[in-house]
Amino acid sequence: MALFEAVLELADDHLVLGHRLSEWCGHAPMLEEDLALPNMALDLIGTARTLYDHAAKLEGRGRDEDALAYLRGEREYRNLLLCERPNGDFAHTMLRQLYFAAFMQPYWTAALGSADETIAGVAGKAVKEMAYHIRHAGEWVIRLGDGTEESAARMQEAVVELHPYTGELFEEGAAGDVAELPSRAVMRGAWTATLQPIFAEALLQMPEVPYPQTGGRSGLHGEGLGHLLAEMQSVYRAHPGASW
Amino acid sequence: MTETPLWEVFIRPRNGLAHKHVGSLHAADEVLALQAARDVYTRRGEGVSIWVVPSVAITASDPDHAAENFEPTADKIYRHPTFYDIPDDVGHM
């Protein structure tokens, strides 16, 4: 069951972050971003669906992707705390996306050679999507960081607030090391290499983090996740099994 | 966002065809304009290449000159290639 749990963790990361991005739909500062953010949300939710479906089959207890996504409570969700952080302002959203994509891009690249065909398949699609998320979010981080006094201050605030959540990216989940998935710790080099030039151009300092925030993988979440799930799951729970 | 520049977007649907004007968008600079064009105009697999051009770089003909610009061609039907039979081997022109 270690693979099931590891795939479920990944699926939770993608669904929760995808849902967060989708909250911008109709609220983005300009029409162009109002399309770009849901585009990225749909990339993540698409990946989540394939992973949930795969996890359901690995588990083999009759649950399907909907049961895994909509019928588990907050304590059963295993997503990274980074993924559930509130959208905040545009600086927060773009930095959160950059942190996540800069990790997932090398992760999926390593997963291309997985012995698990579904995982290798997801990786093939996701590497291209993550490359775009890095580019899109990175260009915004650069422009906000090296923009006006106001945007620079907000960008640096976002770094200070979100950086403590990045350590959890590199921790193995509750399932531990699984042969079919890449080791997370080794991604730090690639992650830092992606961020450094962006931070340099954005005139941002990468802070030291004495006390990293972790706990998502053991189901210990911030208070925001409960609200997110309540909204996301309400339709399914009111109308179980409904279809379009 | 009133000072955000306007860009015209051109998409090439596939190799061998010309870029075609598809619309416009607002973006702060050319890099963000390209990204926005990708997100706004290629969501359904519309293209393989994107051009963005600052709208201010386009000089347009004056609608008041439409009569003198375009109407003189109306009676010169001999300029249309409809008097020639195109051999089948030529294919799509």
C-alpha cells in the first residue's frame, strides 16, 4: 500500500493547489490572467484526476477518483501545506506556483523512467505543463519583485511568508521511499537552480528558515484547508454520484 | 490597468500556413504578451506559432479613403485568375 499512499499524496497536492488557483477565476486583475490562472488550475486538476484514478485502482477497495477527492476529510488529506496556502495577493499566488512548479518539473522529469506506466504517462504530460508554470509564474515574480515600491514590498512579503513551507517539498511522505516514484530530497539542487536566477532578477532575498512548517503529509493542516474542502466537496456530498 | 499597452496577436495554425490575426490583448511587455496570447488564444490547439505586435506599430488605412482606395478595383475583373483552368496536378493554391 506504500505506492497507493504516495500516489494519493501527489494527487492531493495537485487537487488542492489546482482548486486554489481556480478560486481566481473571475477575480484576476486582468482578463488575460483570468484565463491563464484557470488554465494552470486545469493542468493540475487533470493530473490529480489521473493520479486519483490510479490510486483507487492500486487500493482496490472499490473507491473511485470521486470518492478519494470528495469523501475524505481534512485529516485524511495528505497535501503539502504550501499547496493549501491562501491565494493572498497576486505576489503570493505567483510565488506559491513558482515554488511548486520548480519542484515538480525535475520531479516529473525523473519520473519519466518510472516502472509504473501510469506514473510515467502522467510525467510525460506534466513536465511540459510545469515548464510553462515556471515560466509564467517566474516572469510575474521578476516583474513584481523589480517593479514598483509597492509591488517589490509585497513580493518580498510573500517570500517571507511562503518560504517556510518549502522545506516540506523535499521530505518523503508518510509512505516513505517508493521505487516507482523519484526521491524527493534530491530535487533540491534543481529547485534552487531554477529559483536563483529568478530571485536575482527579481531582486529578492531567499530567507533562512529556522523553523520549517510541515505536517501536511500527516494530515495536520492549517485552518484554510477545511474551508477549501467544504466548498470543493459540497456539491458531491449533497448529490452523491450525480453526473453531468 | 489603463496604461497597460495593447498588443495584436497573430497565430499560425500549422506549418506551411501564414500567421493570421486573431485578436488583441493587454500586457505590460512583449514577454508577458506572448504568454497571455498563449493562454487566451491557443487553449483549443489553435496554433504552432505566435506573433505579438504592439498595436501602436500598426498603421491603418483611413476609412474615409475607402472609396478611392478600394472601389477602382471593382470593375477590373480581368485581374482575377478565374479565366484560367488550373491543372489538377497543381493542387491547392
